[in-house]
Amino acid sequence: MFLNKTKGGIVNKRVLLITEGTYPFNYGGVSSWSHTLCNLTKNIDYLIYSFNAYYEKKPKYDIHNNVKGIIQVPLWAPYSLFDIMDYGFSYKDIVYKKKKTTDFNIKYYFLPPFNAFVSNLLGNTCNLDTFEQSVYDLWNYFQNFDFDITLKNINIWNEFKKIIEEHYGTNDSNIILNDVSFSLQYVNKILITLAVPIPPVDIVHITLAGLPILPALIAKKQYNANIIATEHGVFIRENMINISSSSLSFFVKKLIIKCSESLSRLAYTRSDLVTSVNKFNTRWEFHYGLSKIKSKVIYNGVDENRFGTGEKPKHLINTPTVVAIARIFALKDVITMIKTCNHVKNEIPNVKFIVYGDKKADIEYVNECEKLIDELKITDNFVLAGHHSQPNKAFLEGDISILTSISEGFPYTVIESMSCGVPVVATDVGGVAEAITEKTGFVCKPKDYKALGEKVIYLLKNEEARKQMGIESRKRVLKHFTLKKIIQSYEETYSDLMPIEKKEQPLVKQ
């Protein structure tokens, strides 16, 4: 049971933090942000609701005692979710639900809201009111009937085919049976979120404007909880990039993007507040329905004491060194970083790029990177070094740091490097240009490895300019991007979002 705890006569706020593919089971910027919130905010009891691809045995982070529990939802687990996860259902309730889930009940109680949900989720137009109501109707259904039996019923397949024909036509030769089958499976994974119970909470904090909005709406309906969404990178934009570059069929790509757009619109219009880690994101958010009065920018912050200046390790003193901290997957565009290294090597033969980051996020992409490194014959210059548990020390290995992403929010790696007094060469994506000024580093167009390379060469060859940029970088972080600022902002935001009848009140002494 997730109960209000008291400290000093104050009732703690209960916050459900909903993540997807990040905290606490994967490293990355969103995870660092989540970990910071959970560790440092005061008078908050967190429950983590974590969407993962598959079941994770244990968190990769040490969990603070502010976190009162973790609900894990492995969407693509090879077995039935409700067979491998314990969500507190009694055996009696499970058997009762299964017995009630008949063809008749599926046909008359499930198919109508299923049709409304799917039609608005993936159709060419989305009526947000109807879409939202279908979420509540489906949630009500799953309180009484079995999820697995329902979704395996032949009527669901027939209904889904009918919806596809209605919205995508029957004469499209590009649509094959396998595409329709995969698409139904994809929708079923979305529906799982409406069958997992939500504990009593005061506030729901979702970490992207996408799938997490569904359990958030249920918490709002059940407990009158207010919803805050925080955009790091813009979910819909990044999903478009990922899906467009995937090997999926055109039909499946189109369908998934439509689903993403519908979920984003629902999140932007139904959240009580949307905070963004940069101003760049707001352009997309307003385009997809966010009202300006519900928009707020809260920049990320770093621990300026942990990420401080220091000496370069002795073994690298005579080696011009560029450091990057990035998960090795397509959005980080490590391919461009490799090409940048090759460009720099022509001018500085002993240059070394050291990239610290998870190499398991996209094995195929990692193989592509390693192949290019071999082809360019820069194995001595470019190192994929894997995860580093102390990024504050990793940045001190570099004379400069680099970021070559094609999409970002407000990247921690940039302000962490700046806090260490290490200037940054980065691509102009997301809020990067809001962190880096002409006094603290350089910003270049995405994928322009020659421009990136020239800025790297300039800084590596000009020690005085590099040191001055490092000094200015540290100053800028201390003025604008400290942990104290971010924590204070979110504590104030949580207080503002508390439902009126649940505002903090001193306990009445008996």
C-alpha cells in the first residue's frame, strides 16, 4: 500500500513517476534527471512506474528511501505479463475474471470502446474527447474481465481488420497480413497499460508525452491526481526519427507514427502542466495542442560540487583527447562522431576520442560503428569504452568534450562537461544552443562532421582559448544550471499541483 508518510507534521506528497525505457533500469539523461528528483526533493514519496521492453531483474541505480516502490511493466515480455508479474491480484479474483470473460461480454462490453480507442489512436483524425473516454471505458472493462482471454478472442482480430480497412483502405497492395498482425500486437501492448492497477497518488509525473499518459489518466480519474509531463527530447519528434529510419514496412511506420501523434496530443491537452527542459521543445508542444498557459521551462541542473574542475590523468597528458558520454544508438549519431575523428586525425594524428556509454541499447548500430572504425583505420584513435560509473572523472580525461546527436532535450553531458571546466563542441539540437554560448564552446549543424572537426582542431591546437572557454563554462553552470535551482523548481511545482483538498496541512493533534 502506498500511504502518505508524515515528517514534522507535514503530509508527504505522493508522486507516481512514470518512465519508459529509462529509470531505474537503464542509464541516460532522463534516468539521471529522475534519480536526482527521487534523491533530493523533500517531503515527496515516489512510486516508480517503469515501462520496459523486457523484464529487468534489478535497478541499475541505488534506490533512495524516498522511493516507496517500483511497478515494472515489461511490455514485450515473451510470456503473458500477468503470469510473470505480481500486481497484487488474488487468485480468487483472477479465476473470477477468467470465468466472466465470455464471447458475449467481449462482444458487448469490450468491442465498442476498443473500436473507439483504436480508431482514434491510429485513424487519420483523432477526437480527443472520444479517445479519452475510451481509455476510461477500457480501464473499467479490465477491472472486471481477463486481459489475455479478451485479446486472444477472434472477435478482436476481426474488429481490428475492419478498423484497418476503414482507415487505410482495402486496395493498398503494400499492406500484408503480417503487418496487420504486428500492428494488432503493438496496440495490445499499449492496452496493457490499462490493465495494471494504479495505487492512490496525488500527482502523476510522466517523463515523456506518449504512452505514460494512459496510466496517468487513470490515476486522475481514480484519485483526482494532477498530471505533470516533462519533455526531455520531444517524444513525437524522436519517435518519428527512429521509426522512419527503421526497417519496418511503410504501413507499420505510418501506423506507429499515427499512434504516437494521438498519444502526444492526448498528453499535451490533458496534462495539468507540461514542463520542458528547453525552449526549443515548446515549438513542437504547441503544434500538438499544448496551451501556452500550461507550459513551463525548467532547465536541467548538475551537482557543481561533484562535477568540478581537476587535473587530466597523467597517461593522457600528452595525448590530445576528446571525450563523449553517450549511449551508442542512432539518435546520438556516433557515426558522425567517428567521421569527425577521422577528419581531425588528418591534422592531429595522435588524437584520441574516448566514448563512454552503454553498448547494449542497439547492438546492430554498435556493429555499424565498429565496422566504420575499422574501415577508416582509426582503431587507435576512436575507442568505444563502454559505461563509465563516474562521469565526473570521465570528462576530466578530455581536453574537450563532444556531442553529435541528431535529437536532444537539454543534455546533461553538455552541462556536466561545462561544470568540469571542459568546453564542448556539439550539434545544434534541442536546447544545446541554450546551454552553450560563444564563450563556452561551439555549436554546429547536425551531421556536419567537417565543421565539427574544424572546431575540435581549433580547440585542441589553441590551449589558451580552450582554457578560457573552460573557465567561462564553469561560470555559466554556476549561474544557471545547478541542482539547487532544478530541485527548488520542482518542489514548488509539486506544491502548486497538489489538489486543493490535499494541500499540505499540519496534522491535528489529538
